[in-house]
Amino acid sequence: MKYYYILTYGCQMNVHESEKLAGILESQGYLCTENKEEADVVVFNTCAIRETAEQKIMGNIGEFKGLKKKKPNMIIAICGCMSQQKNYPEMLKAKFPFIDIIFGTHNISEFGSYLIKRLETGKKIIEISETENISNRDNMPKKRTSGINAWINIMYGCNNFCSYCIVPYVRGREVSRPKEEIICEIKKALSDGFKEITLLGQNVNSYGNDDREKFGTFAELLSDVDKIDGKFRIKFMTSHPKDLTDDVLDVIAKSNKIIHYLHLPIQSGSNNILKLMNRHYTKESYLNLIDRAKRIVPDAEFSSDIIVGFPGETEEDFSETLDVVKKVGYQQLFTYIYSKRKGTVAEKLENQVPIAIKKDRIKRLISLEQEMASKISDKYVGEIVEVLIEDVHPKKQGYVVGDTFFGKTVSIKGDASLVGSFKMVKITSSKLTTLSGEIVEEIC
């Protein structure tokens, strides 16, 4: 038997692309293993969003030096955003001479041929392309590994060039995928038993901007997906606040499939910092968007990303961020301490914030988040809500976890036979972002 081992870092896009890499490997007769020492092929699907992520990946790659020495026929491949960066393939080759294959974000569909070539010729391979035909990537075999959820790409790339972000440089410009292909893949996933569809893109709201006549708008795509028969849920990520329009909110409000949960990254509540970040919106326009969303989708819940300690951030700037958190009332925040990202505009900005101040601010932000999240969770105690059971509980034996229609996680007594079913659940208690409940009615 031949085995593969994939290590995935970073965003949901990488998670889904690892599913495609797994699909290629299994089409060539390999089986998945969780034991790296058993693997015949090891793939590092890397992230480059932060230098701390890169440092972790570098350390993990280095750990395979000894294993490769013991098992010289093992093939080690590196792909993803880190390998796509300028000069990085040469650096990786020099730093880790035991690597067999290095390829970029635009070469993922060629991985199978690289593997065969390496095995047949014994020659090491480095392939980094600047562009690709995305239909090649969409037609790859997939081994879906995200439980009842099926990731569905609707577009690739990013045009926003936020000053702290490397993504446009390693993922390229925005390219939309034909609606017919998207709908076809969704129907296939549903027929295979998946109960949750997540539409995926670096900025899903700008779907179709590259050719409006050919692709239509994101609102039109959402509406068409919503019309597909069956009992299932629809999610999407990620949304850029500058591009979320009222017609998208209208589609969400009318749907009983598109969850009433919006992830809208604010990044900072300070207009000064937002301008330095090149985010193309203000605190006021963002809060106006939230107000419209709450009016159009009254039961919607919200989450966000926030970067603390961006260059030049003063205490007053940070206070503006806290003000936004209080006004919106997020049910969850994804918080990050800013760190320099080589190759971005922000790397060259002056007035870097001392690490001690960053740590103090993120501690205060998390404290406020927990306070707000607890209040939001508490309001659901005693309510009866629909829950899609997604998995067995990772820590509590005899329990399962699921999500409500508004994006809250619920812990429920039960076993694996419940996974993939919809249940009416009475919420009995809450703790921070998590709810606990008991099944009161089965749906399907």
C-alpha cells in the first residue's frame, strides 16, 4: 500500500485545495495516513499571511530532515502561498535540500504529473506559474474532508491590495467561475449527502466583477443556489465590507437556506488606520452597513476580524476599535496582533507599535469580546432553534455539536448517528460563544 500525509496551514481556501491534492493522490492509488512515518508522499500546503505562520511551517519542514534520511524514497512536496512568493522557491531549495517538489498556487492541478515525473526520472521539480486556467483546478478530483460541509469555489484571487496582506501577490487577480459549473458542483455535493454548502472566495461579494455580462452578480448567484431543491444550508466567505450590497442582504433575508450570519472583517475601527490599511471604507460607512444589515435581516448575527497594533495605531485609534465592537455586538471575533509581512506596503510603514502595547490591547479586546459574546449567547437560553448536527463533540463523550441558523455552536447529548441531521433544539444554557441544548423535535 502507498500512503500520503498532508499538512495544511492557513485559510479555508487552503483546506479545500488540500482536498483537491488528496483527490489527486487517491486517484493515483495512495491512501491517507495520520502517521507521518508511514507516508510515501508528504505535502506541505503552506500559508504566507503572517511571518509567524511561515516560521512555524519552516520548523515543521525541518523536522522531516531526519525522517527523509531514514526513508529516502519518501517524496516531500511544498506548495501554497509561501512557495508562490518571489525568491521563496530558491530559498526553500537551499534551506531544505531534501525537498523533492516545489510548486505554487497556480500549479496545483499539475501536482499529479509532477509526482509521476519525480518518481520516474528522479529529478527534483520546481514549478511556479504566474497565471493559470482555473477550469483545470475546478476539474480536479476531490476528497472532501470537512464533514458534512462541501467547499465550493466561486472565484479565485483578490484585487483589494490591503497594505498588510500578501494574498493578491500570491493568489493573483480576481477570476470568477462560471455559474453553471458552480451549480453543477453544488448539486453533485448534495447528491453525495453533504448538508452544508460553503461558497468560497477571497472576496465573494465581488463575484462577477471581472465580466458582469458573463457571470452576473453575487446576489444573483446566491439566489440561484438558494433555488436548488433539498434541505441544506448555504454559507459563504469571505466578505469585504466595501462590496456587500443590499441586494445580497435581500436574498439572505428571503432565504430559509442561507444562514443569517455575516462575517464582516472591520480590521480596525479607526479611520486613520483603515486608510493606512487601504480598506476603502470608513468606520461610519461600516456601521451604516451593519445598521442596514440588521434592518434587512433582523435576526442576523455578526463576526469580524480585527488586527491590533497596526503601525501608527494610537490609544485613541484602539479606542475607536473598541467602540465599533460595542456598537455592533459581535457574537465572535478573530483577533490578531500585527506582525510585519515581507513584500507588503505595511512592512515599510514607520511608527511600529511595541509588542508590550500590542499584547495589552489584544487582551483588552478579547475581554470585551467575551463580555459581548456572553450577552448574545444568554439571550438564546430557553429558545427552541433549528440545529444542523455537524460532528461528534471533540472533547465530551456522548455529545455532538451543531450550528444554529444564526451561526452559534450548540452542544447536544447524542451520538454519531445524528451527524448530518436537522433537529429542533431547546437551548438550556450558554457559556461565552457556545450554547448547550436538548433535542425536542426531529426534522430529518
